[in-house]
Amino acid sequence: MAGSPLWKVYIEDEYIASTKDPFYAAMIIAGMGKGEIRIGHNKKNTCWREGQEQKPASESYDFVSDTCYSRLREHNRQCREAQGG
């Protein structure tokens, strides 16, 4: 059985979709022209906010994906440190 997709797409705090790759979440955000991508459902784990990033999702899905993965690595590092590891 496959695990639950990690990347959650929200538009104006409404849960819209989940994806297994932030590339596809970027496609949704680009199509809507707004929204955010979260690592899970918690708002504090938002890794992309359309309109507040260096460029819009519609300009480069790869840029969004790379940014999200970079922020996921940082999130995981902070979690390990908080657990004393």
C-alpha cells in the first residue's frame, strides 16, 4: 500500500490537493495563480507561498520543486536537532 502524499496544496487555507512530488503541486499553484505548498497539513511547514517567492510557479515548476525539497531538507534537519540527534 502506498503512503500518503507528503506535499499538500492549500488555497486561502482550504485544502485542495496532495501530491507525491512538489513539481505537480507547482502545476496546481501555477494554474490557480495563488496558494501554498505545505509539508503535511501544518501551516508552519509551508514551503512555498505563491507571490512571496523569487518567481511565480508558472515560470518554473522545477524551481518550485527544488525550493520545496531544499526546505524539506532544512525542516528534517531542524526536527533531528530538536530530538537531540
